[in-house]
Amino acid sequence: MRLFRMIISIFVMLIAGLIGFFVGIRIDEAMGGAILFSLIAGIACVIYTIENQEK
């Protein structure tokens, strides 16, 4: 289950990065948008994992 969560988290960050890249193109800051969206998704995944740890 841990491996599955890790893979899903990475997948979510990649998708967020792609979305951020295309959003960033609209404001002439493509790489900044990709980094920002990936960072936000990564922090959300970390918080979700911490709150839902199996004991």
C-alpha cells in the first residue's frame, strides 16, 4: 500500500506540473508555473500521507 501511495503522489505532482506549465505559458512564466503547481501538489500529498498513516 505504501508503494501505491508513493506512485500516486508522484503521478499527481507530474500532472500538476504539466497543468502548471500550460497555465504558466499564458502568463509568460511556464517553468515557474510548473514548479509552483508541483510544489503545491507535493505539499498536499505529504500532508495527506501524514494524516492517513497506518498504525
